[in-house]
Amino acid sequence: MSKDVRDTKGRYASVNGLKMYYEVHGSDRGTGGPLVLLHGAMSSIEPDFAKVLPTLAKTRRVIAIEQQAHGHTADVARPLTYEQMADDTAELLRQLGIANADFFGYSLGGAVALRIARRHPELVRKVVYAGGVTYNPGGFYPELLEGEAKMKPEDLIGSPWQKAYAQVAPHPDQWPTLVGKIKELDLEWAGWPPEDIRAITAPTLLIIGDADIVRPEHVVEMFRLLGGGVPGDIVGLPRSQLAVLPGTTHVTLVDRSDWLLSMITPFLDAPVPESK
């Protein structure tokens, strides 16, 4: 692997009251445009993207970002919301001089990417939303939310996310605060109306495991709202795509690096379809 891809330094930017952590991998000399990576809930860059980031950075400048209270980014006195995280991310990108980029978000990160596509559409070329794909709480299996309501911070001690947090967080003792804010986000989230998803024009690739935390029929419904679910041989391929990975759970999805790269790379490399 070239030094250009491996020579990476974590950096911070002052964003909406945050000291927001990000990394830049690869370079602008690649064949693709900038790509923004957005991690999942209670996670960070390393656990979610370590297996795909080196390959993605061979052909693109990759900006990997850690949200409020996650990873290297310290918490501040405000709740976690998708809207605020979208605005934080958009402001960071503007500070970096990035006018337009592709986005790859895992789980919570995918939802943040969709909010950016809705609130800051000029910044978004394409979106990949992988794992836990949903636009309202009805998409989740009921037992997931029931279990989360009973979840305690100590239940996750020793998990890959807690271990990563303990290694890099500026205040490792704030793990219970992060868990509490994620619970509040998930259990109080009202979702977004269908017309809000339908208004997103950026081509979007939805990826779930066949044993993910969301009902597949809900993801198909979301796929239709994003322009999918049409007979491509008759009317042409839609701007958005859907992939279901067999034998894959929400957690193991990030381990399917070969499958993910085989789908994400051609999707992002293809020209943006002309509006019909």
C-alpha cells in the first residue's frame, strides 16, 4: 500500500461548539471524488471501517468523521439528534473546502447521511446507507427497541465499541452518558415522513443483512421512496439500488468487506444518472 494512503493524521476542527475529530486518508490524485465515512451508534472510525477504508482510499480522498460524544470527539451539553449531526458534518466539510462528496454511512451514520442529503443537498453526490436502514421506528423489529429500553451501560462493557471508546475517548468515564444519549435518540425518534425521503434526489444504495435489525419489507418500501422498485428492462434502471447480504446480521455486516467493496465501489464510480 502506498505511503500516500497510510500516512494519515487525526485532526480536529471547531464545529458548532464541538472539537470534532476527523481523519483524511488517500488523496485527490485518485480517480474518484471525495468520500465521507460516517460511523454507527456508540462506535467510531476504526471498528466500522477498518476493513474497507484502505481500499477506498486507494482511489479517493476519504474523510472519516467522529460525531459528538463518539470516539475522539468529546461530548457537549446537548442531546444527540440526526439533524444536529448532519449540520455538524456539513459545517466540517465546508471548513475543509469540500463542496460536493459521496457519503458512506453505517447504521446511525447512514441516517445522518440521509439528513445531509435532505438538509444540505448541494453537498451530496451519492449516498450509501448500510445496516439498520430505516426512516421511522416502525422499520425496526419490536424486540430490538424493547431490548434497548432495558439496556444498561454496563451491559456493553467488553464489547468492541466500548473497548474502542476506552482507548480513544478524551473522557472514557463518560461511556454511560453516550449510551444514555443513544437510547434517548433511538427511543424518542419519531422518524421522517415518506415525502421527506421521496424528496431526496441523490442516488442512494441501501444495504442490509438478511438478519439485520430492520424488517426487509420496510427497506423495500424505503427503496421505492428513493426511486427504486421499477422494471428496469422497460423503464431503465432507477437512480437508487438495494442489496441484501445473505447470512448477515447488523453487527457482522461491517465484516463483509469483500461484498461491500464489490457493491459500493461500482455504485460510487458510476456517473450520476440524468434526472428524468
